[in-house]
Amino acid sequence: MKKVFKIAGRCIFVLFCCFIALVLGLTICAKSERTKALIGDRMLFAHRGQAFEAAENSIEAIRFAKEDGYEGVEIDVRVSKDGKVMLFHDDTMERMCRRKGGIEDFTSRELENVRLYFKGRKTESKIADLETVFRLFPDLVYYIDVKEPTQKNLDIICDLIRKYDMEQKAIVAHAMFIPNILHRIKNPDILCCNEGFNPNQEWKLKLFPKNLQADFYSGFIEKTNRKQMCRLRKMGQEKRKIAYSVDEDSFCLGAKEYGLHYMIVDLKNPQPYLDKWQDADKD
């Protein structure tokens, strides 16, 4: 038994040394310079655009969000069979298009005339592509939720961000921690966010050097709590937390109780909330 524990101890020590060596290697490779985000001190992002007025992730939903006064929108993206970045949340097209298969199964040409459904009815809205969105709304800030964060897909998205000079206004977000670290090395000029940042994950901000950390960390509002925000505040990192799935019932909790600066919201009538948010920003 002692021999088993001895071997196990050696294995753990070797793994620990490998981990330290990996972190040191990545730290040396990563640049310390960061792109400064042009998103202000506080911001509300319309979840999938203004999805109470039009089909989610559509051009129309983004236009409604802008007209309502949002400065930022959260959008979901997937990459088509021929490598075009499309705005779409689900892994299949059944709910939004009444079709089988997923975005990845079709070319952008095959998708360009597919209509979206809204409140159970077929609309004139089509599946949008990110390039068109950047062209139409260059002044908005984007939280881009990448549903299939393969390295190939992330490279395509980052190249598109550079093409339209959106490096300071587009946040590439997904829940894969290691790819986010690699993102800091390969794409130091592109803002990134590590999703699923729930309480007791603050160790990520302590264990890894700053040049390996994501620019932002996000998580559900219902999994956010005072203890986490207090810890982040003590670390001077509270402005890096973004909460999503915020609605009318949880808005005040996020804004007042937790002191969040960035929230992804689902608000049917956003104007009163946007007014309060902007007033707080002036104060």
C-alpha cells in the first residue's frame, strides 16, 4: 500500500510540475498588451436583440434594440458549411425555421432565403450573417456568444472582427476555458469572455497571470451572489463580470444589490430601465 501511495504521489508531483511549466510557457508566449474595450463604464446588452419585438438574432431584432436605446446587443453565432458566420442560437433549425438540421449542415447560399418564425408565425425575417450586421450597425457593441467554439470557427470570427475594425467593440464569448487562454495568445487584439463564471471560480483570476486571463467573465444572474461580487470587488475585478438572463424581476438585484456594471437583459419595456441605467452612469 505504501508503494502505491508513493507512486501516486510522484505522479501528482509530475503533473503539478507539468501544469506549472505549461502556465509559465503560455505566460511567456502571451502578450501583456490588451485591446481597450470601448464599451463605457456600464452597459446593458439586449439579449438576442430586442426579441420581444422580432425574431431573435434577426436584423429586425437588432434594429429594434437600437431604436429602444440599447448601445449593445448579445447575439449567438454559428458557422455555416461554407464558413460564413450566421446569427443563430439553437443546434437545430426546428424551433426557429421549422426545418431539420443545423446551420452547420447548410451553405450560406442555402440559408439566405430561410425565414424565421416569431410567436409561432413565419415572418419576413431571414437568418442574418455577422458581416451584414457589422455593416448595418457598426456603432453597436456586440457580445458574441459562439455556440461551436472550435479553433477554426474562432479564427473566422476574429478575422471578421478585424475586417470591420470591431476589435474594441466585439466580445467573443464561450464557455471553453482553455481555448480562451489560447485566444489570449493567438488573438491578443480581440476581446474575449469566459462564460460560466459562477461563484467559487474566482481562483481563475488568482491562479493565472493577467495576460492569460479573459477580458470578461460571465454567468447567470441567478448563480451570481453577493459573496462573489464582494470577492471581485476586493480584487478590483468587479467590472469584468457580466451577468446574463437578467429580466424585470432580477434587474434591481443585479444593479443595486450586486453592483454589476454589465448585464445581458430580457426586457419587454426597456426604456425605464435604460433611463435609470444611464442616469446612474452620469452620477
